[in-house]
Amino acid sequence: MSARKLDGSLVLRNANVLLGSGEFRECDVRIDGPVISAIGEGLGGGEERDVGGCYVLPGLIDLHTHGIGYQAVEVCDLSAYAEMEAARGATSVVPTMFAPLDEILRQLKRHRAETAELSRLKQVRGFRLESPYVANTGAGRRQDLEPISRETTDAILEAGGGHIRIWDISPELPRAPEEIRYLTGKGIVCSIAHTKATIEQSRAAVDAGAALVTHLFDVFELPEQTESGVIPAGLVDYLLTEDRVVCEIIPDGTHVSPILVEEAWRCKSPERIAMVTDSNLGAGLPPGRYTLARGLGEVIIRDVNDGVRLVDRGMGLAGSALTPLDGLRNLVRLFGKSLELASRVCSRTPARLLGLNAGEIAEGRDADLIVLDEQLHLLLTITRGAVVFRAESLKSTQTEVLACLPEQGKST
């Protein structure tokens, strides 16, 4: 797919725009280069294209993704990965690794070399490490884990070349608070993950700077009841009431019951909830049987909301089969949230967590936008002023929207 970059400005007219205030407004949006330059009625100053009252929303942000389609982060071409994410509404992506240390180092270097330090990929905002510093593997393998050491940390940082954005750590591991403080000082978001930590250990991690919780409820131990009739407080209870952390949730109704999603929603404000896909190879593909990369075995996908399931491990979950757009739709259709609230936890909260100039539609923000019809079908994805996806229906019925966009070479 070739991205199309605006030489001048583009005005999306007659749009139903979700503004930063949280209100929808029928108006126009003008894009100049990579940013939104104006919002209002009767805008001109460039090519004007009518979107016929479709929704214009902030682009979706995939904070936690291991695979999509036939691509897996450790073995993929990131350009192809970004292209598939764009076709599912993602304007920012953080590819996530769960692999042995030597493979993490090798793949970080490869991705940097193949993408000219990510400069050719507007969507890829850096990398995330879900291993090696976690206590429980979940769907991973013991060989993927390492004890925390500064030597290992610095080796990964060097291989990442300044592109590590999120680092998962279990608070109970020796040296966890020290390493969280060290990484946070370098601008990396540390996330509490795959843990049996006590409340005290997790509070120490938050005090050290941990600001995120990896897929809340999943790979978290329930507290043991030691006295009849007395329900003890557990780690999840603490995290639900800890205002300093953003909690990820996988919104497929399988990883987390809708009742627990509602509990989190009532405990945390939308500014403290981020929906993630935690997607694996096969996400976005039809139901079927697929082979994971790196010899991890066969998986079956039965339904988009049933997860990616490991055939040789009792059909256990190996991440979700969601795409970013599936998550947005589920929030509206499965969990009963408004489109405005769904957008906030899929776009604005993740953007603020990462410090991006995106996540809401306002003048001066990056032109990271998606256009959806009334049925929430994706028509257009724009990343920092570049069109990285347009639907076939748009090509045949609304080609005038993109007629002003010349080819700009192969890039996403």
C-alpha cells in the first residue's frame, strides 16, 4: 500500500466530528501537512472533499499488539504490519515482543535497520517489551524470562536505539523498583504485568514510577481466602483504586467478563482506562487454524471475540483475535458505551500515556483521524496527514474525497 501525503491542505467537509470537548459537531476539518489546522464551518484554503456526514474520530492507538493477520512482531516486515493495522483503524501502534533475550535484541536491531529508525513508518511509535522481566509467562515460555539486571536492561536499551516506549515488569522480582525508576527516568512507561505481587510490592512499583497495568484481570492472581466469611483485598482491588495508574483491558468479553469491565469503568475514570487488543497472529482473519511464528505451535480462531487459542496447550488463550476497530465496536455494541467514551479509551487515554500530540481532534493536534460510516465501517485512515488506508467502497463511491492526494512512494 502506498501512503498518500498532502502537498497542500485537505478539508473534510460535512463531517460529524468528535471534538476534544467530547461533543459531536457537524463541521469541517482542515489538515495542513501533518496537523489539524482548523475546525469550523465553511472552511476553505485547500482541496475540499465531502464525507457525507460520516463520523470523523481520533485515530485508534494499539498500545499492546503481538500480531495481526499473518504477521507476528518478531518475524514480520513492520511495513506490512503497519499496513494491516491501518486497515483496522490504527494511526499509532506499539509492536510488542514476548521472546527470549537474544531474539529481542536481534529483532529490535532488524526492525530499526529495515525502517531507517522507524522514520519510514508514521504509525509505529516505538516498541514494547512484555518479556523478559515478568514472573509468570501466561501464554509465553520460561525461556523468554530473565532476572532483572542492569546489564540486560542496558543491552536492550542499546538494541532499541531509543525506541523502547513501554516495558512490562512484575513488581515482586528482585530489583523491580530500582529498574522501574531507572527506566522511567529515561521516559519509558513501565507497566505492572504477569504478577503475583502483594499490594505492598505493587505500591512500591507505582511509587517508583510505574504508570500502566498490563491487561488488568488477566495473569493476575486472586487472593487466597484464609478465614471463612472474610474476603481479602487483592492486587486487582488495589489497582482499581490506584489513581496513579492506567489500566489496560482487552475488550472481547472473553479475557474479561463484561461485569468486570463495568466494575473497572466505575472504579476508574476514562482517563485511567486504555483498551488494548493484545492481538496475536490471526487477528483480523476469518475463523480457522493458523501456525504461530517461532515454533509456538498451532492456534485456532473460532470467533473474533473468543481469542487466539493454543491447540497443544488445552486451547488456552494466546492473546486476542481483536483488531483496534473490533475493540472500538465492542465497547459500543458489547459493553454499551457511547461512541464518545469508546473513543476516549481507545485514543485519548493511550495518547496521553505515550505523550503523543494526538488522541483528540483539535487545532494543532496531529492529523491522526479515522472516518467511519453509521455502521462503524472504516472508510479512511489518516496518520499525521498521510492517507494510509481507504476502503474499496470509498474508492468506488467517494473517489472525489481522495482525488487530491498524489502518490508519495511506498510508506505507511
